[in-house]
Amino acid sequence: MTFLSAMSAARTRLALYLDLIRWSRPAGWLLLLWPTLSALWIAAGGFPGWRLLTVFTLGTILMRSAGCCVNDVADREFDRHVKRTAQRPVTTGAVTVREALTLAAVLAAAAFGLVLLTNAVTIVWSVAALAITVIYPFAKRYVSMPQAVLGVAFSFGIPMAFAAVTNEVPVLAAWLLLGNWCWVLAYDTEYAMVDRDDDLRIGMKTSAITLGRFDVAVVLACYLALVLIWGVALVGQGFGMPLGCALLLVLAQVAWHGQMIRGRTRDGCFRAFRLNHWIGLTLFAGIVVDTLLRK
């Protein structure tokens, strides 16, 4: 093999690995990042410092990428029957199961290395987060609403952020986790609504199927629960007008989401899912501005 052909082969493998971890679709890790950064700012009463910001930003991206690898391995037989996922690298065989799991292990190890830069409490929480990340892909076979399991996995950045800043996990973190869990249930149900017909055909369990005709109502109720829980919890911590404005903007987005998903079309539901990171960004921006004005 010549040098040029070797370089071409390496670029091809890299492109496949980047596709495997959804590198070109950052919405997934943004959904994890915004509540994690919000928790960091709340715990620190403002900017948490470059070290923790770097640790949690990179750690979020790495763990979400590792989770994609594990998910695609677990779902490879199902994905071939779903239009949206049929061309995923593991499903098509372009990336082997061993390659995907090796990449997942490398990414998870790198993320754990970052966690080691924090403290013992955060490390303990990170182990629990890893366990749930591994369990989630298989929950879809046994749990009628696996989105509830994903909600826990996607919310673990909140207690970890508090642990890293304060060396403990207060009750406030539990309330924020609950609100975020409701948000995950909302947006991942929108995601499941995209594949409902395919999932019904292959026997996959999802919240979109379990909720049936109540899917839209429950999604909107979960969004409202996020706003209510975070609003009450943070007002009790002294947050005021900037956060209130952010919550109103979130409610406006929720109304927009209702319009997008009420017809239950694939395009509308998928668009709603992809735009969810703006809700997280809105809340984060409100928290940042609020903490700045209170200093």
C-alpha cells in the first residue's frame, strides 16, 4: 500500500468514525451541554472557571459520542428496518462492532480522565452516569417508555456539576434534575414520533407508541413541567427578571413546538426535536445574565 492510498484509507475510516459519533449533528451533545453548564453557573454563582468549563464541555461531547457508539451496536439489527437509521455505519457493516465498541471505550476513558481532574464525589457520580449510558440502549427492548431512562442519563451532568463545584449534591440539584428529566422526555418523545410507524412494525418500545393519542399532550405537559420546576427552584435561589424573561421565551418556543408536532408528521416532529437545544440555550443565557447582574 502506497503512502497516498494509506492516507486515503485513513481519511475514509475517520469519516466513518465521525459519522458514527454524529459529529456533523451537534444538536445531541448540545442537549446535554446546556443543562450541565447551567448547573455549573448556578453552583458557582457565576463563571465556574476555565478548568471546570473545559472539563464539562469536553466530557459532555466525549460521553455523548461514546453513547452513540454503544447505541448503534445495540440497535444494529433494528436500525436496518428504520428508514432514518438504515445507513448508520455499524448497521451497514462499514464499521465493525469491535471497532465501534473500541472507539466507545477510548472516548469514555478520555472522559473519565477529565473527571479525575475534579473530586471524589464527582468521580462517583460519573461511574453511575456511565452505567446508565450503557444500560439505556437495551432498555428499549424491555421498558415501555425508554425515554424515561434516557432522561436520567441525560440529566447526570447536573449533579456532577454541583459536586465538582461544591463537593456535594444539594436538594436543588435534584429539583433541576427532575425538571431536566421532563425536558428529555419531551424532546425524545418528539424524536420517537418520527419513527413510530417503523418502530411499531419491528416491535420497538417507545414513549410515542405507549402514549398513543396522548403523545402531543404529554410532550407539552413535560415542557411546562420543565419551566415550572426550574422556575420555582431558581426563584427560591434569588433568580429574578432575567431568568423570568428566559422562561417566557421558553414558553414561546413550547407553543411553537406544539404547532410543529400536532400533525404528527415525520418532518414536523424531527424539526421540533432538532430545535430543542435552543430551549436549553435560552435557559442557560437567562442564568448567566442573572448571575452577572447579581454580582
